[in-house]
Amino acid sequence: MIPAIAVRRLDKRFGATRILRGVDLMVEPHERHALIGPNGAGKSTLFNLIAGAARPSAGRIELYGADITRLAPAAICRRGLARSFQTTSFFAKLSVFDNLRCAAQIANRDRMRWWQRYTATREGDGHAEQVLEAVGLAERRDVIAGTLSYADQRALDLGLALASGAHTLLLDEPTAGMNRAEAARAVELIRTATAGRTLLMVEHDMDVVFGLADRISVLVQGEVIATGTPDAIRADPVVRAAYLGDIGDAAQGAAG
Ligand SMILES: Nc1ncnc2c1ncn2[C@@H]1O[C@H](COP(=O)(O)OP(=O)(O)O)[C@@H](O)[C@H]1O
Ligand SMILES: [Mg+2]
């Protein structure tokens, strides 16, 4: 099987410091894969490299078998990989629906011909309506995006990635800054919205990780020290010693 994302022997140096050290990571099509590890391990750096926001010092990145190592972010996005940013990425003065419609239209643009414009626009609107439902913002349809609560803004952010037609999503700490109830809602949203898609996410909340991920990779000091199912990761003595030891209770608690 061709992996959705294949990271091979990836290195990233900042000056003399080697931040990523020969990272190998395989994300299978349609799996939800969590990347965990201590602060400063290089998780966000790895996401930047996959999304094309930074260039690796060595190694290779493939999206469904195609080499994307040297592509610009927009080119990678057009190939169906979307990334949700911590910072807001929508138009604050447009309504929720208009934001989604814009994302859907931009996604359509490449496929469109001038004589198809009218149909394509209607298709884009239909798609935006579906996404609106999928991310639970139907009741916020005509609200100005900048006035949404933080949790709803994150939901819109996810919606924009879906509206762009992405088949592969990178989410960096999607529940950061949320309270328990908001985080629980975000998890359900991510679960339903990513069905049939591929998800790679960084997450610190072990309840979220162990509840959502099909597989987990553990990054410590720029190296992937383990990849496996939640049960295998929870039981892995190397992982416990290097990372989960600190937060073992959370990992344990998520089992129940
Ligand atoms: N642009 C940069 N220049 C220099 N060092 C950086 C840069 N970006 C990240 N780093 C360093 O790389 C290491 C990994 O950072 P990061 O990828 O953000 O870790 P994580 O997301 O796992 O917490 C940190 O030590 C950080 O200070
Ligand atoms: Mg980070």
C-alpha cells in the first residue's frame, strides 16, 4: 500500500543544531495518526516541513507516492494536504458561510473553465453547506467570523481545510487553549470530519490522543523512537522511560 504521507530519513538543522535526526514516519491512507513528544522535540518543525513552509536539510517527503519535498506550500495544498494553523486563517469580517464558500471556490478554480463558472459556483456553495454541517456551525452560518468564540473559530479553521477539498489534514494541537467541554466537542468534530480522510495531528492531551488515534508516533529529541497502536505505545517501556512516564496517569486514564 502506498502511504498517504511518507517521511524518509528527514533531517532539519537550524544553524549547527540538528532539530530532526533522520525521521522516518509512515501515515497510512485514512488513518488517524497522532504525533506526541515533549516540548521542543521537533513536532511543529516536522509539520512545517511536510506542509512546505520550511525546507529539510536532508531526506524526502512523499504524498501518496509523489515527491513533495521541494514543493511550495500552495502546490502541496493543491495536491490535497491542508494544515490547520494555530493563528486564525479566515477572513474576520466575512460571515462563516462566506468564508467556507471562498475556500470551496478557490479549490474549484483549478478545475473550472469559464463556461462552467455558474455550475461550479453552485457546486461550491453546496459543498460549503455540507462542510458547515460537518463542523457543527450550521447555526452560526451568518455570523461574522471574527466574533465567533475561540472554539468555534477552531471549528471554522477545520472547516476551511475540509472546504478546500483536502484528503489529508495536519492539525497542530487542535485542542490547545480549550476547556474540557470545548476540547471534547472538538474531538468529536475531528472524528466525524476526518472520516474517510487521513489525519496527522500533534496533541498534548493524552485523553484526546488515546481516544482518537489509530496509531501513535513518539518523537523525542528529533527522533521517532516508536510507532504503534495506542495499546502498544502505552505498554512500550522505551516510550514510558522517554516520555509517557511523566504523564502516565493520563495515558492510563484514557484506557478506561
Ligand atoms: N526557526 C527556527 N530557528 C531555530 N530554532 C528553531 C526554529 N524553529 C524551531 N526551532 C527549535 O527547534 C526545536 C523544536 O521546536 P518545535 O518543532 O517547535 O518543537 P515541538 O513542536 O515539538 O514543541 C526547539 O528547540 C526550537 O527552539
Ligand atoms: Mg509545537
